[in-house]
Amino acid sequence: MSSPELVSSTLGGEDVVARVSLRDDDALFVSPTKTLQYHGQSLLSDESVDEFPHTAERLLLSSGRRKATIELDYGLEGTRKLTIPSDRIDAALHPILAGVLSAAGVTESGETVRKTFRFSELTLVVTDDRLIKHVGRAVWDEEYEEFSFATVSEFAVEEGQVATQFVLTIAGRAERIKIPNERARAFRECLEAALLAHHGIETLAELPSPDDTTETKTADETPFEPASVGASDSIEESVSLHEIGEIDENSSPLERLDALENALDTHLELLDEQYRELDRLRAELTRDR
């Protein structure tokens, strides 16, 4: 794809893997190692390029009605913020997040990120080889979960009135993921297609038996070294609407409603964490018998 001369010179010979149009001549140009934000020439300013390397320790996303901000945290080197129109955030986040995951060593060379799903306090990334789950406010951080398709022996779907629960059986342990019904079909089709392609099978009934799978790779096997979390530490403290939604007495009813929805999503996510912990403890007790 063609790029402005200023962008080409900044790329240093790298190929552009994704181009995201913003407004007027402004655009994002994503290469394997960095994202460039190009500002076209206007009456008030010359054209310019801002560079955002993918070697970030984590990525945070905040979105308003008109503008969204992607903040890249480089640890001791500080943070950098990339601001774009809110209606372009999904198109921009997908290639940037894929670059950050690759730079962090979570995905391997040549591994394609199929799709990124955002559900308030939950982000899911489906690649050719794995499902990556991020929890908390950060879209990407050290406290993530990763489920290799090579270890999946069963895939079940439990439909509810509001949300659909997807259950992956991995090394004899059930991993549950709850998704709003309006997005459940898209996620299911993407995940099923990735699983079938990875195993070279035509139906989910042909998934390998538990004896043929290996242990799931977890975050502590990656280049990161997050602090260990015990059973009693996995329950986060309750947070108020003011903390989650930045609500004050001047907030509109719609803003308060959005904050309440975020708060409920957070507590549902905490419940899911506890169900996973219960499953883990049951599995340990079963092995000890």
C-alpha cells in the first residue's frame, strides 16, 4: 500500500501491514515493529509523523463519545498516548495489539491474529494457534491468560437470556468465558473456525481426547514475570461507580448508566474468576485422591 514520503522514510524499509484512515489525510500506518500516526498538511501545520514502538509493557484504552486514546506504557521509559476518533478505535486497535503481542513474545513469528473482541472489562484475541484473554482495565498487561488450541479437548456453549457462556476443556479443566448475546455468534464462529483450522478437522467432535493434549501455557512461562497470585488474592476489592466511571454530581443520567453497566461487568468478571478458581481447586483435589 502506498504511503506518504515522510511515512516511508520513517519506516526504515519496513512494510506496512495495516493502514487505518482517520480524518482528512490523517492515518495510522502499522508495521511489524511500530505504529506511525501521520498528520497531513493543513492551513495551520505541516505534515508530521509520530512514532509508537510496539515494545510496550502494556496497552490501555479509554474511549469517549468523540475521541479515543490508546496509551502505550514503556515502563521506565514512560508512556505515550495516541488519540484517534472513537469510530476508528476497533480498526486501529486490532493491528496495534497484534504488534504488541508479537513484540512481547506472546504470539510467534508468522502467527496471524484473526480477530480482537472487546467487551467492557474483557478483551479476547483469537489467533491461529491460541485464545488470549485479558482482564482488567488494560487491554493488554502482564496479567493475562492464554489457551493454546493444541490443549483444547472440548468446546461447549451454554446460552443464557443475557449472555452466552463458552466452556473450553483444557487438560481436564473447564475454562469459562461469558460474552453478551449480541456478540456471541461472531465470537463463536471465529473461535470455532480457528480451532478447526488449527487441528485440521471438519467438526468439533473430532477434537483430540484429553490424553492427547498438553498443559496450557500460562503467563509465568512468557518473558514477563508477574507476581504470583494465591487463591485468596484473586478476589479484587469492590469498586464504586465513581472509581469505575469517573462519575460526579454533574454527570448526566446516560453517563451514570454507562458507569453502572461497567461496574456490573466488572463484578461479573470477578465471579467468573472465582468459578475458575473453584474448578482449579476441584481438579487438584481429584488428582490427590
